[in-house]
Amino acid sequence: SLDQGIAYCAQTPWLVNATIQQNIIAQSSMDQEWYDTVVSACALDVDFADLPRGDRSLVGTKGISLSGGQKHRVVRS
């Protein structure tokens, strides 16, 4: 039933050239508890440990500094 709403998720992740954290929170204000929950649910905490600046790492143009799986997990956060 469409009365519950629908969503569209493109196959190609769309990221802005900003930090991972900025891509996750987008236009929202920072809510650390929510952010930590999302990062854990998407298993990004493991990725952050391997990145030199963690979630403050720049994703680069079109997410060039992230793997395909990382791009999708950041976008779906």
C-alpha cells in the first residue's frame, strides 16, 4: 500500500566533496547519540578506524577516497 510512503535509492551513491560526517548529517544539526547509532548500524566505525582522519576524512569528488561499499554505507546513513 502506498499510504505508508515510498523512497527512491539510486544505485549510484551521490556524495558531496566534504567530510564523511558532513555527508552523513547533511543539513541536519548534529545529534551525537543519533550519529553514533547510525555509524554503528552501518558498520562505519570499523572504516573510520582505518581512515587517517576518521569521519573527518574528505570523501573527495564523487567519493573517490572511499570504496564502493563505503560510499553506499555513507549515503544510506
